[in-house]
Amino acid sequence: MSHIVAIAGSTAEQSKSTDLLKRILAQVEAYGFSTQLLSVRDIPAQELIYGAGKDSLHLNHVTGQIGRAAGVIVASPVYKASYSGALKAFLDLLPQKSLAEKIVLPIMTAGSSKHLLAIDYALKPVLTALGATHVLSGFFVSDDLIQRDPYGLLSLDDEAEARLREQVRALVFAAGLPTPQKDYEPTEY
């Protein structure tokens, strides 16, 4: 499979974690993968709170995208030393083994580095409960390492940028690079 799905766990319209996902998906696409960004905002609040039936178009779309993906990226801001409650509700809607045989990359953004272990102690256990057996070490970035320029674009400090690229490479190589089409000719530089 040559498809990567990203799940944005922030409910905010302007979210660093969601914008970081968009940036990661652009890098993944450069390796030849198709991508899909899913968000907790894609599921109606009624379904998140009270549960979605098996006939839910929104849930069926989400589970279909995850089902055909080789890799899944899950991102959330840190809220009260954990991932967002909306992400928890979203993940609770997924069938029990939704992440089985998927390469999973957890991403978290936080106000300070004091929440560094939130990936290991909060997010990774729920990903494992959904069947993920290959969870990458993940990418955590605090506000002092991630900034918005006057145009709203994110920038990372050099060390954070290097760590991010390392995690993206780990994801795409673990997921298996897409097979080029027959008429594909590598470009020489």
C-alpha cells in the first residue's frame, strides 16, 4: 500500500499540531505516497459524544481511509498532560484492531517540554490498544521550538526540524516506498 493517513486531534481551527501534520504530509507526498488528512472536526459532535452507528457515513469514511493505509500519523496538542479529549472520543469510535499492521507515528505539541513523556505515557498506550504493533518513537515539540511567522506558517528550530525529518523517513521506509509506475523515469540532477 502507498497511502498514509494523518489524524488531527485538535478541535481548534488554528492548530499547531494540525498545521504540523499538513507539513508532514507534504514531506510524505514527496516520497510518492498518497495522503489523507482526517480530523476530529470531520466527525459531527453528536457522533463523538454519543457514538456513531455502523451506518455513519463519517465513521465509514474514516475507517475506510485507515483500512487502506500503510501508515497512520496521529497528532494532538497536549491538554492536561495527555492528548485531547476529542481525539480520545474519535479513537474510541474506531474498531478495536483498526491500527493492526499499520506503521504509526505519534506527534504531540505542547506549551513546554515538561510534557515530553505524554507521547509515551498517554498516546502510545491507546494506539497499542487499537492494535498498533509498530509505533515509531514519535515527535514531540514544545512552543519554544515551533513558531509561526507573520504569514501564519510554522517554522521549527534546526534540531526539531532534523528530528521531524528523521521520523518522516522512518515512517515512509517502514511503510514501504511506493512502486513507481512503469513509465516513471528518474530525473537526473
